[in-house]
Amino acid sequence: MRGATHAKWAAGAAAVALAVTACGGGSSGSGGGDSSAVLSSSWGDPQNPLEPANTNEVQGGKVLDMIFRGLKRYDPKTGAAKDMLAEKIDTTDSQNFTVTVKSGWKFSNGEAVTAKSFVDAWNYGASLKNNQKNAYFFGYIEGYDKVHPETGKQTADTLSGLKVTGGQTFTVKLTQKFSTFPDTLGYAAFDPLPAAFFSDHAAWIKKPVGNGPYTVQSYTKGSKMSLRKWDGYPGTDKAQNGGVDLKVYTDNNTAYTDLMAGNLDLVDDVPAAQLKNVKNDLGDRYLNTPAGIIQTLAFPFYDPAWNKSGSEKVRKGLSMAINRKQITDTIFQKTRTPATDWTSPVLGTKGGFQDGLCGSSCEYNPSEAKKLVQEGGGLPGGQVKISYNADTGSHKEWVDAVCNSINNALGNDKACVGNPVGTFADFRSQITQKKMSGPFRAGWQMDYPLIQNFLQPLYYTNASSNDGHWSDKDFDKFVDQANAETDTAKAISLFQSAEKVVRDNMAAIPLWYQNGSAGWSDRLSNVALNPFSVPVYNEIKVG
């Protein structure tokens, strides 16, 4: 899933990594389509209102990618960071940057996109009082410690490192050299905001206004968000359809049934129960492609039961009690691959992927699993409850399978049970409120393909997506050293050292690497998933 990223090196390597793994999409049909026709797609309610700096999960991220464009955009085929609203970004020392924003861009309400649109948005996102989940993204801009202090009240409302110097220009001063800072600017947290966001925030939240190829027509929580093509969009990536109705489903199987019945056009996460039928059902209207996604089990380290001496043995024992191959073969019909590290194969070995890093701790071994759990003091409370959201992602099937595997390995049919939470939004709220008492589902979808993105946001002390609140000084030290390193190979090596700390502590249990999948109706053509497994909605043709 999405999260804060501070890669300070080799963001440009993203395109290389993805070119090697050929992360792409698929399509069917070749007609021109009806540019006014609207398609329907399965969706889940986002956790938070669609403020760019407050969205770090997939469902909200899908919408932001449709209604906003930033200084950079990650290429939907390669993942490379390419200029979008950036005319140019200049620097002589990799610490002070001058940004020139292209003229002629507007928000859908007619307001011009200016340098101030970005500076105001970034200041809002960084401010402690606004409590934005992606505030962490602005941490390297000078003055962040004043607007978002770790303790106490903020002593400034704006980042001293941001200055508007002209209608279309602004400067950014960082606290240290950061040569690839421009390549991070395609992330949603850096999107511009119109003056209307600040002058009537409540109205904007109800109906967000952006500068992307689509506008929000209406949204009924728990039911549907309707987006429509913005005819005045000035970008080259104009919508090839008339709009998208994102329909909320609490069960992916229901979405698939609606697809087969002709009541839905696109399912962008084929449910596990249908994987054995999908090729016969849809033929070439189905795709399954590699993506930068890993599924893990996270732990609530704020609960002393999971953070005491010896608890790492319990976590390793649970990991060894999970028969990953059997589950990925039977539940996911081999559309998942058992994980052997905490990143993703899309990185490639040059990008830091360490196949087999987890070693025996990720290999099914019932006798050793039982032994380790006992040596670690047994299961906290005598039972583990794996929490997951029940509305999307076919999580019940695999959680039940994981629990069955654990129960069989430990010789106790009550050792593990699933704990479904009704909706994704409720599930995320319980996590952010530190209400988890046992392991919980923690999928991670990369922001761009760098080893840093799989480690720092999830395991660095107090990082924005460190939902389990794990903390380790050695891990933090290696990450800090990697971020200060300008040599790509050395930086990757340091991040790999940090990942070994994660392994030794079993900070989370890696389960499997995930592909992106989609199935669609015969009304659609030119369907593809980007390297982050999200449909490229603006390129889909209808009719």
C-alpha cells in the first residue's frame, strides 16, 4: 500500500527495474471506443477524505491518480518519473532547487495552477495541526522541525525552505543533499491544491476539485463515486472514455458475479475463489501481471505481549507454521509467489531484492514451529487472532488457510482464528488507533520500485506506515546511512543490511508476493494495470 517515501538515490533506476521485469498490462479489442461512454469499476471506500497529503492507501490513491496531476508522473508502463506540470527543476548543489511550473494548467473550477498552488499545499500537508498522514514526505524540507516537531507544539505555520519567487516559480531548500528529490514529486502528497481547498475546506472535502483528467461528480459513502471526464483538461493523457463509476463492494465475489452478469465493467482484483474459473469465464478479458506488492502479517509492538524478550521466537515459529506454497497453489491458483524476503522480485537483484533472505524462518516446518513458539513463551493469551478487512481482497480465504496451517503445525485447532473487520475504512481506523491485539493483514503496494520504499515507510521508527510501531536503532542507523549515500550500489547494500535486522527480529511475517489482476466486460478495450497494479483508467476505451 501507499506510504511515505524518502528515497535519496537512484529513483531513476525505477524504469530499469520495471523494464527488466516487464511489469505491464493487457488489453483486448482495438476499436476507437465511445469517448463519452462511462464504465463501472469495483472499489472500496477510502479511509480518509481525499486530501492528497492524507491518503496513503490504495482505494483513495486510485481516485487521486484520476483527479490530480503533480510536477511529475510515474509512467504507467515503466514507472519512471517524468515531467508533468514541471517545466524544469534546476539545482546546482542537490540541496537547493528552483521549480518552474508549466503555464496554462488549471484546476477544474477554472483556477490557474501556480507556484503558490504547490507551496500552499505542501505547507498544509507538513503542518502538525492538520494531522496529515503523509506529512513525513516533507521531512527533508528546511523548517519541517518547526511546523511538525516530534514533540510539543509547532512554532511555525510554513516551511522556511519553501519560497514563492514568481507566478510559476518557487524554490525548495532541503536540510541536506538529496540528488533525486525531483523524482519523488510524482507522489500524491506533492499534488497542488486550489485556493478553494483553503477558503471552503468543508465544501472541497465533500466534492474534491483537482487538475487531473477527471472530476468528481458525486460520492455516496458505501455506495458509489462518480467521476466524469474533464473536457478542459490540458494534459496529453486525456481520458479516452466519458467517466468512471467506482462502485463500492464489501465482497469481491459479489463484484465478480456482477461482472459476469453484465452489471459491472471492471474488477481490478479478481477474488481468490474465482481464479480457477477466470480464464474460462473471461478468456483474453483477464490479465495477471507482476506488481510491486507484498503481503505480510504485522504485529502490534505497542502491546507488551508482542514486544517482550523472546517474542521474536514466537513470530518466527508462526512464520514456520505457515505452508506458503500450499496456500499460494490452492487458494491463489499460483498467482502469488511465496515470499522469501520483505521487498519484491520486481526490484531485481541489482535493485536490492534478496531471494531467500528469510531462510528457514519462511520454510514450512511444523516441528520447529511448535518448538520455537514454546521457547518464546507460547502464544499471547493462548491464541492468535489475525485481523483483516472483510470487504475487499478475498482475505477471508487466505486468513482461514493460514490459521488452518498454524493450527495443524501447533497441534491445536484453536491456536489461530480469523478476526474479520467489516470494512477497509474501519480496519484502518482500528490500526491507526492502536487497537490491534494480535497479528493483522499488512499488504504493501510500492510507490516506486526502490528497496527503500519497502523498508523505511514500514519499519523505520515512527514512519507514517509503520502500523505495528516496531522500532530498532540498528535498522534506523542503516537506513540513515543509506539515505546519506549518493552511490547507488553502496546505498542498496546498506538497505540490505537494514532488511537483515528486520529478518532477525521477524518484525513482520512475509507471506507472498502478489500480482495485479483484472477482469473486464466485452464493452471495454485497452485495459491495463500500471506497475502499481492500479488500472490506467484514462486509457480504457468503452464500446
